[in-house]
Amino acid sequence: MSLIIRGATVVTAEHEFRADVVCAEGVITAVGPGLSAPADAKVVDGTGKLLLPGGIDPHTHMQLPFMGTVASDDFYTGTAAALAGGTTMIIDFMIPGPDGLLAGYETWRERAEKSACDYSFHGCVTAYSDKVAEEMGVLARDKGINSFKHFMAYKGAMMLPDDALLMSFNRCRDIGALPMVHAENGELVYYLQQKLLREGIKGPEAHPLSRPPELEGEAANRAIVIAAVAGVPLYLVHTSAEQAVEAIIRARLNGQRVYGEALGGHLAVDDSVYRNEDVVFARAHVMSPPFRPKGHPEALWKALQAGHLQTTGTDHCAFMAEQKAMGKDDFTKIPNGCAGVEDRMSVLWELGVNTGRLTPSEFVAVTSTNAARIFNIYPRKGSVSVGADADLVLWDPTVQRTISAKTHHQNVDFNVFEGMKVAGGPSVTVSRGRVVAADGKLLAERGAGRYVPRTAFGPAFEAAGKAKALLAPRAVQR
Ligand code: URP
Ligand code: ZN
Ligand code: ZN
């Protein structure tokens, strides 16, 4: 099956140019002016529109069993919603159960078979042992997992102490995988949660009080120091607090290879949502780190603009109101997580490009290309070039809509961007050369997505290893 998109302005992370793009057998076969295509090729008119690499969401949790329930978007509904919004690949977090990382990997592969778009996995290290170290090596070498998340929060569940972080970061270094952290000081979050409950403050308004921005800044800094000691690059997921941004900037200015991700939600929403008199509304916003006081979102924007943060994700982890109600008498039992995979691209365009914070090329970088580079799948993903997977979005900068849970495709009854008017969105989404959404009609196919293995030891990783001697002469490998 072949496809030609004629007359659009191609926008990559580097530049914009007018070209036709031909796709066959799922890959891009030609990019240039005045191209011809096989007689039976599907023709899409791109006149007046932009043609972008499909969005990559590096942070999702589809059908995740979490906090006594299971996230309501499964790999099909969640990835179909992603395609509707112009995201053509997700990287989901594989969180192992008691059977370990390899068993977890098999479980995730099975769950993800129904995906409508391409997908890959990060591993999660929730305890450290010889068996975990061994399995991390197998995943990196044989299964295409080159990144591992570590939780510095969720005490009593997935939280890792500092010595385990160092051992796991060392292991990541040795196997060529990128360590990632959820940076919040989990000990102090737990202390504050218990204190608030003892004081009788049990509603969702207590959630941000138990997780102040300073605790994210402290944990971010600690993780960065541990990565320096290990001599390994580091990726901070869902960076939400100005203090964490400052820690990243300090490290980068010191020559350490540290990456940061911002979420669409944290860029657009502030913590006033937790003080809303509608408790169902407030509860629906419970996620970790929480939405932050005004000022923090702007700090995230400035860091994205400056390149101190490189990627945007969603932390898509959808829960229905009835699931959120599990914590109606105790905010610590509200399942943590919010949806967003469908709207990230439009929200980033509206608040980024339409305000002049980002150029279209910078938009492509932070929604797609940088993630492809950091996670070592570039230029197969995140580029419009011959040989790349034909994951493309024909973007109409003029199309207007109001975001709402009433019209979104995500399998959840709430949208944190509810009522937001956005100008700019996908008019056609192409996944591996197939039109999967066009003019508001979703044509996603269950099971059409493919697993994308990611090779260990990416270029950035190797550079960090080599540069270690220059960057941190006092650091010793343990
Ligand atoms: O609240 C969140 N973020 N839920 C998903 C798990 C995580 O920490 O990423
Ligand atoms: Zn997290
Ligand atoms: Zn997450």
C-alpha cells in the first residue's frame, strides 16, 4: 500500500521546506518536490498544511494495575486516542510484579498487542537485587529496553533507597541503558501525608500539601548527584517544579548529561484545581507530582524554550471518577494519575507555538524528535526522511476546537484540559503509511501497532561515558 502527501510544508526539528512525501510498505520512500507515486497510491492533499513527524509520547501507563485498581485506558483505547491527537508512538512503563522484570516484559508485550500505534517500553526498577541486575541486562541486550525508571516516591510500594539507586544506576551504565527517575522525596511525602491525615485534612486539597515542590527539587538534585557518582546520563520524568528545573540546569551547566521531561498537564494547569469546591473535580486531578502553584508552569516553559528540558509527555494514566472515589475518605488512596495522550500535541501547539514560545521546528523537537534521539530510535522515528517509519501528521494550524471529555476518544470521564480552546491540530494522522485519522474521523485499527525495540548504548550515552573524566574529575566509580 502506498501513499503520497502532496504540497505540504514539511517541518522537522531542523527546518521547514516544501516537499511531497511518498510512503510505501510502512516507510518513507521519497521526500522532495514534484514527486510521482504509483497509480494506485492514496493521495492526500497537504496544501496549506504542515507535515510533521508523528508525536512520540515518552511517558504513558496504559491499563496499569496501580493503587488497587487498573488504569481505564487500555493499549487499544489509549493508543487510538493518541492517534486521534497526532501521537503515533508511545513509550509505556513496564512495572514488574513479584515475578520480576522478564515476566513483566512478557506481560506488557501481551497487553500491548492490541495497540493501534507503535509502542516501546521503559523498564521500572522497584527493588534491587542480583536477579534484577541480571534481568536488566537481558532486557537491554535482547529485548529492546534501553531505559529504566526508578521511583524515589511511593514509600512502601515502589520507592528505592539511595543505595539501590546507585547500584541500579551503575548497572544501567554497564549495560548501556538510561536511568530515569520519578523525583520526589518519598520519605517526607509519606511523613506529610500521615501528618495531614492525623490533622483531619483528608480531601484532595491535601494532596499537593503533602508533596511540596521543594521535595521534588531535593530528590532531583539527589538523583543527579547519584548519576554523577555512577557516571551515567540521567532522565527526569514529569519534571514539574521550578526547583527541579534549577537542579537540571545546574547539572547541565556543569557539563553533566541530564535530560528533563515536562508534561502537557503541568505546562497548562496549576494547583488551584485542588481547592475547587467540587470534590470530584479536585480528585480527578490527583497525580504525582501534583499540579503546581502558578509560576512553576512558566518555569517549565522557559526551560523548554531554552533547551534545558527536552521532551514533553503526558504520564497518561487514566482513572474514572468511580475509581478516584476509592480515596473519598483518604486522599492517599486516590489512584494517582491523569489522562492526556490525546491532547498533548494541540495543547503544546496552542500554548507553545501560538504564543510564540516555540517555533514549529522547536515544537517538533519537544513533541517527537528529541524523544527519538534520547531513547535511541532516531531517525527511524521522529524524522521525515527516506527510510524512516511513515509516522506522520498533517497539521492544520487553523483548525479550532474546544477540548472536552464529551468528545475525546480516551476511555475516561474527565479531561484536565476541559474547556480549553486550541487552534491547531491534526487533519490527517498516518501510522506506518496508513491513514488512521482524517478530518476528525478515527480509523485506528486494533493490533496494527508494532513493538519498537530500542538498542542500548545510544550516541548520547556513549558521549556521557567518554566525557565523564572531563566533567566530574572527583567522581569515582563504585
Ligand atoms: O500520578 C502518576 N504520575 N501516576 C502514574 C505513576 C507515575 O508516577 O508516573
Ligand atoms: Zn512517576
Ligand atoms: Zn508516570
